[in-house]
Amino acid sequence: MKIMVVGGGGREHAIIKKIKLNKNVSEIFALPGNGGMAQDATCVNIGAKDIPAIVDFAVEKGIDYAIVAPDDPLVLGAVDALEEKGIPCFGPRANAAIIEGSKVFSKNLMKKYNIPTAQYEVFDNMDAALKYLETAPIPTVVKADGLALGKGVIIAETREMAMDAVKSMMQDKAFGKSGETIVIEEFLTGPEVSVLAFTDGETVVPMISSMDHKRIGDNDTGLNTGGMGTVAPNPYYTDDIAAECMKTIFIPTMKAMNEEGRTFKGCLYFGLMLTPNGPKVIEYNCRFGDPETQVVLPLLESDLLTVMQAVTNGKLRDINVRFSDKNACCVIMASKGYPTDYEKGFEMTIPDEISDNVYVAGAKLEGDKLLTNGGRVLGATAVASSLKSAIDGAYKLVSQIHFNNAYYRSDIGAKALRARED
Ligand code: AMP
Ligand code: GLY
């Protein structure tokens, strides 16, 4: 089988490494991929948002199965366009990807179907939003409606910050069209949990839970990033909480999407907060998380391609999706200065013996040299029987990888370890 994976980061590298294990797979193409995955896939210089070129490539190459990993192409209808040409895909169609593409859509969906989430108001008029903020409870959270590279959420500690956030989105158009409509919502507290789930619209199979580390600095300080590291499972996510989430959040969401005529097939990502009043949805994503995938898939014991095809064919209920009971930790190595300004083009060395555990996100090949080419450069994942040894293992991998100006957090997993000890 010829497989095409749309996307080019660490998440896609983790998907590719897992797909490669299936004996029926003869070739994997990554569009665009990156130089660091050249050993695992053929990288093709087509951007993940260039849907006509993606479709032409798939038809020309006779692709048997396509996996669309990032949010943009999903929201833009890559799956719809590929399916029109008869190419089976993993990922939701555009009418279901809107669950991530529009926060107003997802908030209204949760309200309509009684799925627990933060209280909120929607505004498409700046003056009305500013007036509301004069008396709104503080802290509050201001969110751009559309996709904003993970930066469209501002936690405002003061009324002034909240008003500035509204002005930057609605007046200065900091996120372009994505910020023309905004959501202002209640500030929630509690541990955060990421749960990725396979669903074919009839069955939901949650994967092992995980914990992201979004801030750039140790002890969750500094700017928000795309994610600086992850551990799985998440110790806060007990069996009781998992059962509650299945009943109050996962199944109701799947059914709500069916009810709306927007059946979701693919990986549905639940960003949850375990509040004193029970688990609530902070956000939905229409795809695998990054870097959650880099800890969740290494713990998957079942064959990933078989599971994905079952999702596509509406046969998820017929298969058994098994996870190991081990722990995984992924530490992201970034370029110093990320998430703002950073230099790239530094030579990287990754010893061959550990390359199976390294998921490259931002690199390019120049001759036989691998050079850094992005903010987040790679993730190193270790799997072990205890969380502590998984964390130690991931940092040991990191110590063997070298490039100039490398930066990584030194406390990935520390909070999870403390939670275990409580
Ligand atoms: P999102 O892009 O929606 O995942 O939001 C980014 C981060 O902002 C989340 O991971 C939370 O840490 C935080 N956040 C979002 N919404 C809320 C909320 N209502 N209350 C508290 N924190 C929030
Ligand atoms: N790690 C968060 C995300 O993928 O959106």
C-alpha cells in the first residue's frame, strides 16, 4: 500500500514511524514532511495547505490511503477533496473539522447538548465586548473564534488586560479574520488533561491520556508555545474520571455532531480541565495533538493503520485497540528564542542508535547534513515501566542530541510525578 501523510512536524513523524510497522505498507510520502524524516518517508515539496496540489499528487501516485494530520488542511476540506477522487482518508471532513475551526461553533454545540464547559458570551462587535468586560468576573479568558496557531487565547488577569486583548483581536486584527468574532469565557481552574480519541461516528475509543507542557519556561512560566513536552498517562486522569468523561463528554460530543449532520470520523482531541465542579471541555481539536501524539502512539500496541482504516470504514466497534500500561515522556528540543525570534541552520547530530525514539519537527537536509529549520526542532521520547524512568530516559536521549542554541525545559513530567506522590 502507498500511504500519504499530510503535514510535516513531530506528530506526523510519530504517525509515520507507527504506520511503517504495517507489513502491507510499501511506501510512505510526507507532504511536505521535513529533512529529519527522510529515513522513514519520501518527503514531497507540497505544502500542507495546498489542497489542489495534494489531490493531484495523490491521484498521480495512486495513493491507497491518506492521513491528514494538521488542522488547517482539515478545516479547508482536504479530506472532502481527496474522497471526491475516491481516495480513502483518515481525518474529518470540513463540516466536522469546524469543531476546531470555530470556537463559536464548538461553544454553541456544547451549550445546546449540555456538554460541560466554561460559561461564555460571543461578540462580533467590539463596543459590546468592552461594555461586557466592565462588569465581567476577572480573571477572564478572551478567545479568537478561528484558528490562530495556538495563540488566539488570552488569559486576562485584569480588566485592562482583557480589554487590550479584545482591542488587539477586533481592532488591530492581530489574528486577521480569526479574531473578527470572539468568545469571552469564564476562567476555570484545575489540572489539564489531553485525551485523543478515535471515533467513526458510532464508537468512541479514547486513547491513553496525556499531559502537555505549553509554556516555554520551567514551572509553567513565560510565553505559550505549541507544546514543550508531554507525559502519558496523565496521573490526574483516574479511572473514575475517565468513566465520567466518557458519559458526559465523549459520547455526547460524538452524538451531537451526528445530530448536527456533521459526523466526525478521525481523531477527536478533548482538551479537558478537571475543575472542582467536574471535568469540563476547554477546547476540541479535530486532529492528533502535537506533542501528545509523540507519547500516545509509542504506547499503542495495536496496528495503527488497521485502527485508522477501521475508523474510515465505520468498523471501529469490531476491533480491539490496545495500549501498553507503561509510561512515556517526550521532551521537545527547540531553538533558543522560540516562540519568538530564533536562528536556524545549525547542524544537528542524532546518534543512529536512538533515532527510533526521535521525532523531528523542524529540520532540513543539505547534502548529508541535517540542519535545524524551525522553532520546535524535535522531540525525544522514552517509554518505561515507571513515569520516573520514562522522564530520566527522555532526558538521557536529549543529552545525546546536539545542535547550537538548543533549548529545552528541564521539568517535563515533574508536575505529573508530584501528582503521583500526593
Ligand atoms: P486553547 O487554545 O483553547 O487550548 O487554550 C490554551 C490554554 O489556555 C489552555 O490549555 C488552558 O491552559 C488555557 N485556557 C483556555 N481556556 C481557559 C479557561 N476557560 N479557563 C482557564 N484556562 C483556560
Ligand atoms: N498540544 C496541543 C495541540 O496539539 O493543540
